[in-house]
Amino acid sequence: MRLVRRGHEPAWLPVAAVAVAVLVTVALSAIPIRLAGANPRAAFERYLLVPLSSTLGLYEVMLTATPLLFTGIAVAIAFRAGYWNIGAEGQFLMGAVGTTAVALNAPDLPSWAALPLGFVAGGLGGLAWAWLPAWLKRRGAIDEVVTTLLLNPVALLVVQGLLNGPWRNSETGFTDSDRFGAGYDLPPLISGSRVHWGFGVAVVIVVITWFVFTKTAVGMQIRASGQAPDAAKFSGIPVARLRFRSALVSGAVAGAGGASQVMGVQHQLTQGISNNYGYTGIIVATLAALSPVGVVLVAVLLADIAVGAENVSLVLQVPTQLGAIFAALLLLTVLSAMELRHYRLARSGRRRHGATPVSAEEAS
């Protein structure tokens, strides 16, 4: 038996591949859950269903999904153009830094001025952090995977340096900034919940991205640049310029996510402002197949698992890290299934009597 590439893929095959991947994920995840002494069925119920079964749980899922929507769509924008931005984590952090710089220097602004200014500052912070790798890629053909990835810990060092220096809390002396003025507090999207208007801003960005990708000529050029760059260049599409601009937009969106988090949840800059949201955004975009609609679905799914992991830990006494294992296994199995769907099993042909195998050198 051997694998051969399919000449034609049935329309149902991608859905079936994802379904099989989910079943494999459940089966594999059950092993560490059982080893931790818990019932896998009860654990999966609390991972996936319990957070969505109450209004409070649903609100927490929406809150947890908010930064993932920003970083997920940011990564999808860059990846769709063929620019492999692994630096959403650093851009998210620098977005939070940009917002903090404005909030600490203009603390008394009213909300109608403070909130837009905070988002603009955050977007510019992320854009600025994305500019250097994008410029190096365009001018020097330097691999953006390396440069964007290496700038992530640098961004964290910038945050730590500011909080241990000029932005150290003036009242407590702790390594977090002073609290922002009231004008920088994002109002709740739903009354009585912690869900803030950052969620609404993220959804608006996703909708705009979907429209650009599917309804505009620019979106068609971006898709062509990512899927067939040589053909796109031949047809006159400025691939390098599109990738450069997509990288900057990606950084700005990730930076806006940092602004949303610092104004909507923390209300001050802390060293733990990002819970690896940028890296998780790569998982979101990949599982979503770079689709804006898929980004929303995957972000909510991973947020559901994250909220459920806390419940599982409290009720079933298992480590919260099992939730991360579940999400990682889901990524690996889905990617594997989506790649394997292009192939099918076929029997190896029998060698005719007297025939000898031909080497690659002889064939050439």
C-alpha cells in the first residue's frame, strides 16, 4: 500500500477530515485525563459544554476570546498575503505599551477622546514593531519568520524595563504602572458583565477583513500573492508591496489587541498583560484556514476550552495545563488531517515478469 495524491477531492472530504481529527483529539486527550485520575467524559463536558451552559460562563468565554480575535485575525491577514508573521506576541505587547504611554501622559482626557486615542496609539505601537521585519524582508529578503520571532522577547524586555524603571507604580512601588485615568476604561459591551467594547471592535475588524478578502480587488490580489506569488508577479500584481503593507496592517491589528486588553481588563500595564495571546493567535489563524469567519469560531472554541479548563481543575482536581494539551492536540490532528486529505491509499502495482525497477538517475 502506498499514498497517492488525489486527482479530485469530494466536497464532503474537508468536513469529514476535521470530524475525524476531532475524534482523534478526544481519544488522545482522554489518556492524560485518565492518568490524572479523572473521568474523560466528565472532563470533556466541563471543557466544552459547561462554560456555554450559563450566562456568566458565556460572558467569560467572550472575554477570553477577545484578545484571540485580535491576534488571530492579525496573523490571518499576514499569512493570507504570504508573509509569515510570527511576531503578533511582540506587536500585542508594544500595542499595550503605546496605549500606556498615552494614558500616563494624558490621564485626564474624557472617554470620547481617550478611548479612540488609546486604540490609535496601540495600533501604531504594533505597526512600528512590525515595520522593521517587514522592511528587512522587502529590502533584504531576510526571512520574516526569524526576525518577527526574535522581536517577541525583545518586546517583553521593553515592557519589563519600563515597569522596573520610569513606569514603576508610584504608590505601591510594584512592577506595574499607575492605574489609567477613568476615561481610558472601555465600557462594558453587555451590562453587568466583564465583556467590554474591545470585543465589539475585534468583531468589526473581522467583518472588515472578510469584506476586503472576499469582495474587493485588493483581497483578490492578497490571496494571489499568498497562494501563487510567481503567477501574481507575472500578472502584474506588486507582491512585495502587498506583503509589506499586509505586515504593517497585521502589526497594527495585533497592537490594537494590546490596547483593548490594557484598557478593557487590566487598566494598567503589567508584565503579564499577554498570556501568550500572540502565539495562540497563530493557532487560531491556522485552525481557521486563514478565514475571518473561521477565526471567530476557533477563537471562541479555544476560549471555551480555556474557561472550561479552570472549571475542570476546580471540580475534577486535574491540572489546568490539560486544557492547553487539548488545544495543542487539536491543532496537530486538524493540520495532519487537512494535509492527508489530499492523498488516498492505493495498492502498489505488481512488477511485470522480467522487469527491473528504474532508478531516479536512469529515469532522468
